[in-house]
Amino acid sequence: MSTLSQFTGSGWDLIDTVEVTTATAQVALLSQIDDTFNNYVVVSTNTLSSPSAFIGCVLTTGGGTNITANYGSLAVWPGQTGSSSICNGSTANIAQYQGSFVAYFMNLRRSTPFKSISTQSTGYDGSSFYLRNFNNALIDSSLIDGIKFFTSGGAFNTGSEFTIYGLRGS
């Protein structure tokens, strides 16, 4: 799993850290995405109040309008012979269960019709540990200006952090 330290001094510029100060079901990064970078990474040390919840996201355009169609998703995890996939979904899958994740967002500020989101995550459901990779694509030529993370149940606990970096030269 990636760590915060791997991004420091390696071409990734720290943009912002958003700390959850009151338990909430959504965290929005709406002022951090602009033409400075095309590729971003978000590192989260999140703790969900519901261990069985999953974390999803939607990308936004035009000052925060949610894009809620044309996401594709593939989930894979060690020790499993199968995978799960979704076509034409309304959100991107980021992580499952309480834990942490690193999500890479590529081509957000280009008008090409393909945005890519790749996530490594760890989780704990109260009895077992999980390691998951989620690979998502968004077919949309909009210039992305924000990312909204949400939970399927419960909330991001107070003290959860979402740190966003931009890749220089991208």
C-alpha cells in the first residue's frame, strides 16, 4: 500500500489536506482541482463509523455539478479467483470497509473522453482484513473540477483526513 511519504519530493506537490471535524457522509474536494495539474492522487486515512460500508466517489464539472453516469469499475483482490465489474455505473468505487486508501486520478483536466481512477485500499470489517484494488473509468470529455467522496452507510469519523497531491509535469 502506498504511503504519504512516497509522494513527498517525488514530483507530487501537496495541494491540501481536508480533515473531517464533524462526522459526515461526504467529503468534497471542490477548489483543489484546476489547470495546474492533470493528474492527482488522494491519500485517505479514513475510519468509517460502519465497518461494512464502502466508499465511492463522483467527479464534478462546471463548478461542482456531479457527473453521475458512464463510470466503469473493476474490483480485484488477492486470494480470490473472480472479480466484480460494473458498466455504466453512477459512481466510482474507491474502497470497501473501514480503512485507508490511495486513489490515483488521471486525465482530469483534459477534454479527452476517458478519465481513469485507480485505487489501492485496505479495510477491516470487524473480523477480517481486506486488501482491494478498484480500477474505474469515466467516459466523459468534461474538464473535471472536483472530487466528492461518500459512504454507502455511516459516516467518515472525526479525524479522518483526505490529502490531495498534483503531479508536476503532467
